Amino acid sequence: MKCPNCGAEIKNNSKFCEFCGSAISTEMRREQEQLNKAGCPKCGSTNISFSREKQGEIRGKGGTAVVRSTVGMCKDCGYTWQTDSGIKKPKKRKTWLWVLGWIFIFPVPLTILMLRKKNMKPAVKYGIIIVAWLIYIMIAISGNSENTTTPASDNQPVQNTAISATIEAQKETHIYDNAEIKDVLNGARTNKIGEYSVIRASSDDCTEATLADWYYNFVQKNNYNYNIILFTDKEDLTGCYSINGMVEVGTAFIEDEHGDYMIGETHNSVIYSPSGDGNTLKRMEFNSFYVTEGEAGDYGYELTLNKGTEFEETKFYYLIPEGDYTITNMGSFRAQVSVYKNEVVKNEAGWEEFAEAFGCVVLDADERSTLHIGENQCVEITEGGEIRFELN
């Protein structure tokens, strides 16, 4: 059968949809079977499908609930309709029968009995009768008001067919709902010294709002040594890292032989700190970053020069913000850093090259130097170097 909520194929006896998590009640299964047997109201075809469409929302103290109706669609003629499972109208109580019964059960016999008493003063006799009738009338009015059914407002939309509506509570999901808690062991792996959490999620799902929810409602509320999110859509082992007071995005991790994760060598990550309002994170600004030849990073773009010729070359160039920098070669080999005008022209021989060169610095391993980058200039790094830029 199909899930009445999302339309996915599920097992006939399923109690929950494995795709959207909606509960599948016995009534919903019976309704689905009856609808499939009935076929299309227009052409009679049984090649039909059903879905649950949102009709509106009901908001209350306990949260928000969605009202949905079952909508059928014929795959042969294209006709759509709302299923006529029918909402039973409340039966109207026959109030006149109820009143008549009360009259003969209590007030009338009491009145006859009191009128027959000869040894009672008329004032007392008629006083008891009047009080009894007043009590009866009050009971009748209160009982009738409690059993009155409030009709639907004329302002509410009326469908041509009855809507089979079920209220399905919306469950708010969080990125940390399926967090895995792992032990932190000592070096000999003989004693447990703490715990850390691991979450697996797409990098697109890790928005600033999602990370704020993760930090305030999971990281801060649990006393784990550290917390990580592993990106499932990245080939390298990167993700997010958080402890009390900070969240880092773009963290590199290392997985050891025991399946545990630890922080690796991380460059160009983004650091967030609590903003103070208890709901958002603020990005921390730093004056240093790393650029690695052959990797795009935050500033790289790929460019091919002299395409289709024997001198064709494709590599990354870097649009680094203008300013005066101290640069350091963090690699193990000599590296060359060149600055060009970010404009490609053809020279006299017809080969493509940058319009103008502004400088070149050669750095041995761990050597430092200064470099000026102006407006509309790009940087080329050769020899497989990894360069640290520090804004002066």
C-alpha cells in the first residue's frame, strides 16, 4: 500500500511509514483498501493513486498540527477528487422527548401528590410545587445547553465531497536527533575518561541556524568532551567541531584504527562563537589564512590558458583580498608566489598570458617574506606550496 501522508510504497501491515515517519492506523489501511476497490469516479479505472494534501493548520499550546485530506488521482484520465469517506455529523438529540420524560418522571407526580394533601397549609403546598418546578426548569436548561452541538461557521469553506481529515502532529526534527555517543579512552584504551558525540549530515544541512540549534540545545546541554559533525557529501573527512564556547566549520578529522575521530590539520576553517542572545552564533574574524597550490580553498578559481594547443595549462589562481601581507612557506619544499593583473591577453606570438606581472617571491621551507596584493590582482603558487597569509 501507499503511505497516505507522503505516497511512498510501504508494507501492507506497516504501523509507521519508513520514509516520513507517519503513523498508519487501522482505519487508514481500511480506507486505502476501499478507495482502491472503488476506482476512479469518472472512468472507473483502478489505476489510481492517493496522496495526503495539506488543508490547513491548527495551532495550540502543545504545538502545531496539520489537517490533511486524502486526494485521489486517476493515472488514465487524469481526474482528481477528494475521497468521500464522510465525516459523520453528530446526531441531534430529540430534546422534546427528554423534556417529556422529565415532566412525567418527576414534576407532574410531585404536583399531583402535593395537591392531594389535605393536612398541609396551601401556602406551603404551593410553595413546594413552585420550587420543584423551578428546579426542574433549571436542570432542563443546563442539560440542554451541555448537549448542544455548535454548527460549523458559514465562513468555513465547504467541499463538494466530505473530507476524510486526520490531524497529524508535526514532529520537529533536529540534526542531533540521531547523534552517536562514543567513549573517550585513555592512551592504553583501558579506562573510559569521557564521551564525545558524532553526527553525520550533509554540509548543505549545516546552516548557521542549524549549527546554532546544535550548539545551544545539544552541545551546551550535554557534558561531552567534544562534539563533531561529519559531512556525508565530502570526499575528505571534514565537518564541524564544537566545544563549550565555539563552533568550527570546515574542520579536518582523522579516523584511527579503532574507528574513533580526532582533529587533524585544519586550514581555512570558519570559527563561530555564541552571540550572547542564546539563539544565534557570530562569525569570528581572523587576519590569517592558508592557500595551498592545486586546491580551490576560499579564494581559488580554475583557469585554462591556451586551450586546445600544445601549451594548454589548467590550474588554480587565487583572488586574495587586497592588502599588505606577511607570507610564510608552510610546506617542505621551495615555493614561488607570483602576483598578476587578473586579466588574460594574447602576446605577440598569439599565446594567452596575464596582462601584467607585479611581483614574484621565492620562499624556502619555513621562510617568510612580505607581499603586496592590489585591486583586481590574482596570485599564482607553484611548486606545490602551502602558503600562510597574515594581513599586516
